[in-house]
Amino acid sequence: MRELAEVMIKASKDTLGYSTKRPWMPSVDRIDSRLGYTPDNIRLVTVAANLAMGTWGDEVLYKMADAICRNRQAQVQENRRLVTLGVTLAKL
């Protein structure tokens, strides 16, 4: 695990600046920003998540992700309802 953490830390430093143009690229995030990039204080996230958490904090990102998931579930349910309605009307 330590070797992987060290590779992640090096990779994040090597791509600094370039990664902001690729939101889905992996990024190393410090769990506690007051501490350094150590194996016990990092997690692998996307660049987009890292920028969001760095700007607004973890809780805002979690709330946004939850809202997106709930909205997506509602869209899927509505699409299923419309397909069922369309099939029913086609039978008439």
C-alpha cells in the first residue's frame, strides 16, 4: 500500500496544472489538508472532486452527489412510466 501511495503522490505532482483540464483524471487528495502527502493522509479521487472539496469542503460535494443521484433516480422512474404509458396507448 505504501508503494502505491508514493506512486500516487509522485504522479499528482508530475501532472500539476495539466490535470485541471481533465476532470475525470485521478488525483491525490489529502484527507487532512493541514498535514502532508503521506500514505495515511491521502485518498484517490478525481480532479473534479478534489477541486470541489478544496473549494467548498467534503460536505458540499457529498450533498451535491446525493442530489444528483436522487434526481437521476427520479428521471429513470419517469422514463419508465412514460414507456409503460406509451405501450398502453399503443395497444388502444
